[in-house]
Amino acid sequence: MPPAIPPRPDALAPERAQANLASLPGLLFPHQGQYDVPVRFCLKDRNVTVFFTPTGFTLAAFQQGQGVAVRQEFLNARTTEPVASGENATAVNCLIGDEADWKPSLPAYRRVAYPNTWPDIDVIYEPRAQGLEYALVVRPGGDLRQVRLAYRGATARAEGDSSGRSLDTDCGSLAESAPIAFLSRDPGQTIPCSFREYADGTFGFDVGAYDPEQTLVIDPVISWSTFLGTGCGSSGAAGYSSTSTATYRPGDLALDGFNNIYVIGYTDGDFPTTLGVFDRLFNGGLDIFLTKVPASAADTKWTTFLTGGSEEWIGGFQADAAGNVYPAGRTNSPKFPTTPGALDPAYNGGADVFVVRLNP
């Protein structure tokens, strides 16, 4: 039987892929020992990386030359090992340095939970499109008065009449929506809820009357859709040019013979050691990423991170009809990933040219 004729290339597929990408949540996957700090899971979404540790999360975002780091901390709380759940169909490949250190086919998850952060109170995080939803789950016996959180590296202020908050940095602002509270048995019936601000800059939550024998859920959302606009005074890195846009430069998108979309760009690979604004001068820690998105899909197919741990520059890339992807560029990394049989697997100093074939 002759092979099936592949569908004709769809000229509108890149536009649909851009719309899909804007609506997809970031990738949440397990940490694989890249950092000296106790990171357990990473969430990557465009220019933003969120690092989950036993004491809270650190959000790092960058543009070319500068970045910013904001940490959310649990106060007067137990040190809790986060647990991921809800594995999805996306495969994550970390091709970093020597082949022996590669981490192919890592799982991607839909949520990460901190059980019993305070007695009978869990904290759960779920990626959303250009944001992060978090929920406090207060079981019977939990005392909401014990809940105290703080942001480091940002200043919180009330956002107009919305009961939400703005988390301001010198590189723009995160938006934190007004919290919504409800009982888990009846999520359609909301309970009055608001942030409680303390004089020391920490915060908790106030809620109206509810049945303490039922499980209460408090549910704000942190959004970075307007984060890192022009506040840092730089224009954004190649690939995903800004966290606030779903448009890409020519060459950032490629289309194969089956109308699958491939996206290339940079993402920050370093855990920030300084909160607030920091310099990011492409002096290490930036990973190249490639993502495959079926034009009609509601999720990514796979994402691969590719780096030698130093400086890489993307020159261009192509996809063929069989689904192989060919990124090319330059590297200053002595440990840029290579395979046996490569034309020249050794780093020769300076900026070496690379061409890679990926067929995940």
C-alpha cells in the first residue's frame, strides 16, 4: 500500500500556533540537580522561570541584559517537600552538557502541592496562561490566622478598586488577583475574602463566615502577562521577545509537512542569587529551547532545552517533513551537547558554530 499523502502546508498554521501558545500554561517539570539550592520543580513560561523550593517559590524573569527575581515565602510554617501531580502528555528533554548528564523524557505536571504547610492547610500551585494560580486549602481544624506569606524583591500595593494587588519591581509589575474563597463541596458559592496586610509587609487572608467543618479554598492568581515590558530599558531576547506578547520574529517559528509548529527561543537557566533587579548579560545560564506545538492541540507535544552552560546564540532553524528539527548557531560552551560520530565534537575555543538535528 502506498504511503499516505501528507496534508498540504497550512499558511495560517503559524498564526493559530501563536494563539495556542498564548493560551497554554508554562511547563512544570522536576528539577534534575542543576542548582546548588534545594529546587524541587521548575516552571518555565517564555521569559519567566519559577523555582519551587521547600520554603516557597522564586520567580525569575529576564530580558536581554537585565532580569528580576521575586520570592514568595511561607512564614511561621513547616518546611515541606512539594509534591507534583496531574502528569500531562508533554515530554521535557534537558540536553545540558555531557551526554551522560542529559535528562530525556522528563514528565510534565499540572500542579505542585505543599501539604500541611501550616497544620491542616495545604498550598497548591497550578500554571495558567502567562501566570500562576495558587490555592490555600484549609481543612477542618486548620486555623487561617496562622497563614502568613511575604514577597521579597517586590513591593505590594492595592490595585485600584479591584481588591487585587500589584507587585511592583523596577522591571514592571506582577498582578495578583483578588482572592476568591469557596467551600470545596460548593465551588459555585463564593464567600467574602480579601488580603490582610500587616505592618511588616507580610500578608494573610480574611474570609467571611463559613462552616469550619467543611474544607475552605482560597484562590488568587499571579499574572506576568504585563511583566517585563519597558521598565528594564531593554528590548527582549530572541525567540520569545517579551512575556507580554504572543508574536514572534521571522525565523522563530517553523512548520513541518504535517502542520506541526516548532518554536525556538531562549529561557533563563540560572537560579537567581539576588532578589530584585539583577544583571543578565548573557554570561551563562541561558538555555536554548525548542517546542513542538500541533496547530490544533490544546497542549505542547514536547520541549527540549539545549545548552552547554555558557553562551549560545541562535542563528536559525528548520523543520523537515519527517518532523526532524535543525537548530544552528554559535556557542562559547566547552560542554555544548554533542554525540558520537559528530563531525567535530570538540570545542575549539572562541565562538564555535553548531548544527544540531533533533528527532524527539
